[in-house]
Amino acid sequence: MSDAAQSTAAEVRAAAEAVKTALDRHLAAVERRSGEDDPAVYEAFNQLAAAAEAYDELLYDRYDEVTPFEIPGAEDALPPYSGPEEPSALSVLIRRDYAVAEPQRLLAHAQRIEAADDEEDATASGTVHGALGLLFGEFEPDEIASRHKEFGLEEGDSTLWVTASDEPAEPGEWLEAPFEQVDPQRVVCRFDVSAVFDDDLDDDTDEDEDELDPALDEDEDLDPLDADR
């Protein structure tokens, strides 16, 4: 075995030890966590993912083997938090997508809102975009989210980001472009909801069923006399 091969094997061994260390740190962070969204747990998670990815790559290069772990891609993860340890201000960034599934239901609600206001020559409720303006002007976004079906809307993806700041923003400072200056390294936590997550679970279930079907078919086709032999 050449010195180069021995060096590569040593790198794999060192990467394996790094994974073990990262596992210990992650468990310790989980055991000490101060809340559901403890940044120390998040940082330990990212370190464990990076160590596992490095080990997986070296293992494949040296031995043509892979691990059973699914390593999250860099594009799917936020960078480690580097904001203030004791933030004095925060911003909550929310995006919720809807489809207008039942326009007539939406228009009917808008007409009721308009009628209750006793406005003369009110015509906003006659168009979908006008009805949406009335709906969101009358109800808080959280109430619309909880009653979306009642309003003829269908939920799409949604995300909520909590970001930390050193001090509150000046009044009117970011109103023209509220989402442009988000620093990913100051995101304390985020929560995503998407149908794609359900699709992934369905795909995994389908694959498991496909793996079982051939065995079931073989059992069904097996002649009882052959089985005794």
C-alpha cells in the first residue's frame, strides 16, 4: 500500500471520528436546549450534517461505499446563526400563498362586507381582485389563514422566518422593499409548510409497497404442494 493510499485511509478514519464527535455535540446540545428553537441545537445540527457529508464523500472516494444517511443539501439549509446573542429587536417575515379555488364564494363574502359598510355605489365586490382587497382589509391575515376554505381560497406553500436585529428599524425604513435585506445568518428560526413534503412521504410509502409487492406475488403464485416439498 502506497503512502498516498494510507493517507487517504487515514483521512476517512479522521472523518469518521469527526462524525462521532459531532454526534456527541449534537446530543449534548439537545439535552441542554433552552427551548424548541434553541440556536445551539441548530448549529450542532449543521455541524453534524457537514461532518457526515465530508465522511460520506471520503468513504466513497476511498472505498466506493456510501452511508445510509441523507445529507441535506447546502441550498436547503441556512448558514449558522451569527446574529446578536441577546437581540433587542426582531422581524417576523411571513409569506402565505393561496389559490382562488371558488371565486363565487369569495365574491359573496365581499358583497356581505360591502353591504355591512353601507357604502353607496360600491363596486369593489364585483371583481376578484376587488373582493380580495375587501377581504384582507376586513380580516387579519391569521384569521384568513384559519378560515381560508370559507372564503373560497385554497392554501399553497407558506413560510415564516424570525430574524434578529441589534435595534429596531426606523419607522418607514423598509416599507418599500420589506423582504430585500434579509440576512440569512440572522435568521433565528424558520417554519415551512409545503405540499412537496407530503409528496415526499407518499413517494417513500409507494416505494415501500413496491418492494413488498413482488414477495406477496410470489407467495400467492406458490403451489401448496410445491411449498411442502
